Amino acid sequence: MKAIFIAFDQAYYEQLVDDLHNMGCRGFTAWQEVQGRGSKTGEPHYGSHAWPSIAGAMFVMCDDEKVDRVLNHLKALDEATPKLGLRAWVLPVEQTI
């Protein structure tokens, strides 16, 4: 089992929920209003007058064999609309209850 942390422009939210479900990654926790900026590129997402866009984040539980498909899909989304911003990190899940 892996956990994928995804930070994204809020415009992606509904699409991500649908796409992850269709790829068999049902379990997730989402935060729909987070602030931040990328470490290398991308516009800040502060929800302020100067930087009005807002970001979201998801923590997705995924079977190991599905991770590459999910990451490839997320990369394609980001490459199609690079100004929006989307990043993902994979973490091992050692135990669950």
C-alpha cells in the first residue's frame, strides 16, 4: 500500500476525484483550501488580492501496482495545463488500522 500526497490548483478537484475512482484508488482525504507555492515554478496560491487562486490537497491510499498509472496520469494533467500547478509525492504505508 502507498499513500500519494497531491497538491493541485482547485480547478482540478472534481476531475481528480473522478479519475482516481476510475483508476481504483477509492480512499482519500482532501483539503479543498490550502495555500502554497511551488519550489521551482508556478504561481503562488494564497487566496489573496494579489494572488487570488487557491490550492487543494489530497492524501490518497493506493495499491502498489496502481501507483505508476496514477503518477503518469497526474503528470499528463500537469503537462497539459502547467500554469495551474499539480505535484505528487509517494509515501510508503507501513501500517493501517
